[in-house]
Amino acid sequence: MNRLSTPWAAAMGLSAPILNAPMGGVAGGALAAAVTRSGGLGMIGIGSAGSTALLQRELAYLSDVDSPFGIGLIGWGVRVEPALLEAALASRPALLSVSFGEDWSWVERARGSGSVTATQVADLDGALRAVDAGVAVLVARGAEGGGHGQPLRGTLPLLRELLERVDVPVLAAGGIASGRSLAAALAAGASGAWIGTAFAACRESTLSDAAREAMIAADGTDTVVTRAFDIALGYPWPASMPERVIGNGFTDAWHGREHELAADHGALAHVRTAIADGDYRLAPVNAGLGVGDVVAVEPAAAVIARLCAEAWDALRR
């Protein structure tokens, strides 16, 4: 049993106040099962390119897991494919997160199915709208986070502001990849940590070995917040929600020139070929500012044990 806990984590049946972020294309059922078996809350992520069929396949990894797990969806993904929400609720997740949208009709349905509801927010206004809609848990997604989001505030300043203004549990997300950063979030009042980058490099994630190697070789200063890949791949992320990725040859060439990229069919074909070939000199790898703390490919259980032990030591000092 981990000694590190919070009242919210204990109420959710967790022995560690840690959730893996539901990263689309990265956090599948194998990672969710591994995190859940290790005392955290494992989350399956269905991203902008996901589907109901994909969710059903990933849920199979949790068929023999008795501990709580969660599912993370994208708001417009549910709007385009309503069956995603149906399939998610049918699996009885302990936590259902639907983020990046303003349709709150899912909240009452999830609550009626017995799931705790959560959503990612980037500022106080978004947090207040979510609470008014009945969302039970907020995820304070700071600008340090990898992948998509609104890069408006740092994680700890955002967390502080939300804790002063809302009465629901708040999870900290963005830049938490070490025990010290976990300790800082918990000491600031977070009910848990929503961790992406540290788990993306785990052997249970769906990333390729080459993508994991790119993460291990990178530092936070190697990341860039860009829309280049969204433009190249035709993903429907709004301009207000760019993604933080490890910079490479493609971002060097096109970041800041996205208006030109949309018309350059050769460049678009080039990056698609690189993705198919696993060539991360051009293909995207999402990573947050904590990527420098990722130095090896580990099982999720080892990541949770290390983060908790380091955080416990830091908090006792």
C-alpha cells in the first residue's frame, strides 16, 4: 500500500493519487490496466481519430480487472459519434472524462450511470462553467502539458486559482513527471495528479519503440507548442488548442508557417509517409515539459512506485 494518498483518491478506491492522462493513440487498455493494478486510476483515451470500435477493443484489456478504471473522451468526438458515449457508459467506468467541448448533456447521463464526471479546464471561466454544469472533478490542465490544450496558465497558478474558487476536487495536469513535481501539486492542494508524458513512455503504452526513444532523448526545452501537425493531418482541433510536441524537422520547417503548409501537398504527403514509417525525425511525438524526467522505458507499476516514493520523501522534508 502506498503511503501517499488524498481523501479523494481514497474515496475512489485508489492507493496512489495518480491517474494516467487519457492520451488518444497512447493510453490504451493495456496501460490503463497496468496503472489500475498498481493502485492508480487507469484511463483509456479515445482521441480525435478514435472510434467506438477502438474503445471496445481497448476495454477488453480490463475485462479481468476488478479495480476502478476510467475513460477519457473528446467533446466533439462524442458529438460526431454518439455511440462512443453509449459504449463508455455501458462499461461502467469509475470516472468518465469528456473534455474540449461545451455540450454538457453527457454529465447527467454519466452521473445516472454511476460514473464520477470530470473534464479538463485551462482557466477559471471554463472551470466555473463545468461546475455549473454539474461536473464533479476538474482537471487543471496547465500549459506545461503535452498534447492538445489551451496553453493559458502554468499548472500550479491555475491549480491555486481553481482551489480558491471551486468546491469540487481538482486534479493537477501538466509538467508532472517526477516525484518532486507530484509532491508540489499535492502540497498545493490537488486531489491527485493527471500524468501523461511519464506514462507515454511506459512499455504498456501504444507508442512504438522509436517514439519512446525520441521521448527519452528529449528535454523540456526540445518541445514546441504548434498546430503544424493538426494542419498537416486535417485534425479538427481549434486554433485555440495547439499541441505540445517534441520539436523535429517538420516543426522546424513549418511551425509559424501553418497558413502555407495547408497548401503544400508535398509536405503533407511527406509527413504522412513519415508517420507510416515511424520516422520521428518528421513524425509527431506529444510530450510535456516534464519529458526530461523520462530517462528509461519502465512498466507503469515502476513509474507509480517511484513517483510515490519520491513524493513522500519530498513532502516529509
